[in-house]
Amino acid sequence: MARAVRQTKVASIEQLSKNMKRITVTGESLMTFPDGFDGGYVKVLVPESLDDTVARSFTVRGFDTKNFNLTLDMVAHGDHGPAARWASNVSIGDLVNIQGPGACKRLNHDADWFLLAGDMTALPAISVNLELLPKDAKGYAVLEVISEEDRIELNAPDGVEVIWVIKPNPTALNSELSDTFTELPWMQGQVSAWVAGEFNTSRVLRRYIRHERKVERDFTYISCYWKIGETDEGMKAAKRNDIEPW
Ligand SMILES: Cc1cc2nc3c(=O)[nH]c(=O)nc-3n(C[C@H](O)[C@H](O)[C@H](O)COP(=O)(O)OP(=O)(O)OC[C@H]3O[C@@H](n4cnc5c(N)ncnc54)[C@H](O)[C@@H]3O)c2cc1C
């Protein structure tokens, strides 16, 4: 990821759904922000203390190249982390530094069908991936959200069935998302699988996709975006120390 720091200003704030805020930032520094990174990520440098910041990753939901507006959708998960705190207190006009963008992780369009899964942290990237699919694409997207009111409208091809799983407490360990995913009918032909979200759930799905279904790496993106009980730094350490590489 490009390390240059871009200073931006919050241009708009919208309650996208009950537990998701859409925050758009803008600024001259975004005049050199590259086009085509929707679904990639930026690091947002949020205050950790009065005189220190910490970097947190958020997906580029969209970038308007005419007005240099960068849109991020952030899950409101209380005040348990610096980014969540920042998002819940943010005001229009606030300054915030970002770095990036980093790589886009896309479905492999050479596949015959598509399988996506994730929680609300992955919803922005999954939304982009669904929008980019050809109109005749088929498959499934399993999306875990905190409440019924977090089911947002998605621009998915008709042949991709969207299945919503409601999990009111995201920090409780349960297997509803992975159970729903692994019980889906397996279509014929080459699949492209895309999974991101909580560490433990992503690991279960990693085992299923790589080891049970033996999907080749070129046709998978499997990642974790956060970990129950760990800060972002703790999640990254767990990822590094995991017995199987991500
Ligand atoms: C490539 C990438 C893209 C991402 N894109 C997005 C995105 O578009 N939108 C988005 O909202 N998140 C996204 N995330 C996840 C986000 O970076 C993490 O949720 C991050 O931990 C939030 O930082 P924080 O400072 O709020 O909490 P931290 O300081 O990291 O953690 C504090 C506490 O909050 C808990 N926590 C962290 N995230 C959640 C959560 N979502 N729900 C419940 N508890 C949580 C932790 O377990 C910990 O106990 C992305 C992550 C990656 C790696």
C-alpha cells in the first residue's frame, strides 16, 4: 500500500442502516487518489489518545473522481475501539488522515459460479464485488448483519441469491453464517469463493473451501477483518501465528 498520508475532511455522514454509517471524505489530497480501487481498502488514522493516532482498515466503497469524494461504510460497534469511537462522534468538517489505497480483492470472473460470505465489515467489499459481476452470473451471497434493519439494498445479478443471517450480538461465537454457507447446494463447474469477516468464522469457511471443497487458490479470497476480543493489532498477530497461512 502507498504510505503517503492524505489529509481529508469529512464531507457527509449518513446513517446507511441501523448499525452502519456512511462517511464521505474529500480534499485536494484525493486529486491523486487512483480510480478503480472500489473494494480495495484505505487505512484511516483515527485518534487513539490526545496526541496519537492508530491505523484501521476500511473498504473503499466508492470514489467519485469528479469531486474527489471517497466513501467508507463503517460498522457502529459501540465505543470498543478507536475507529468505532471516531465514527460514532464524527462531524462534518472534521479532518482525518488516510493512507492508501491497498489492493482490491475481487472474485475471479473466469469462474462458472460465485459464492460470497461475510459480516457487516465485509459488506462494503461484497457490495462492490456483486456490482461488478456480469448480469448472467449465478451463485450465492451469505451476509451476516446485526439486525433486520441492516439489510441494505444490493445491486446483485438476478442469478445470485442473497441470504441474510441476523446475528444481534456480533461478539458472540456462533456458527450460523458458516452453517448456512456450508449447507448451500454446490453448483456444477468452477466456483470463485470470496470470504471475509470475523477471524473464527473465516477460519471455519477457509477449512471448508480449501480442504473440503478443494477450491484452488486462484479462485479464492479468504480473509479476516477483525477478531472477537482482540484489537486490530491482536487480530493481525493471530493471523501471523495461525497454523495455516491466510
Ligand atoms: C481489508 C479490510 C477492510 C475492512 N473494511 C471495513 C469496512 O469497510 N467497514 C468496517 O466497518 N470495517 C472494516 N474492516 C474491519 C475494521 O478494520 C475492524 O473492525 C477494526 O478492528 C475496527 O477498529 P476499531 O478501532 O473500531 O476496533 P479495535 O481497536 O480494532 O478493536 C476493539 C474491540 O472491538 C472489537 N471489534 C472490532 N471490530 C468489530 C466489529 N465489526 N464488530 C464488533 N466488535 C468489533 C474487537 O474485537 C475489540 O474487542 C476492514 C478490515 C480489513 C482488514
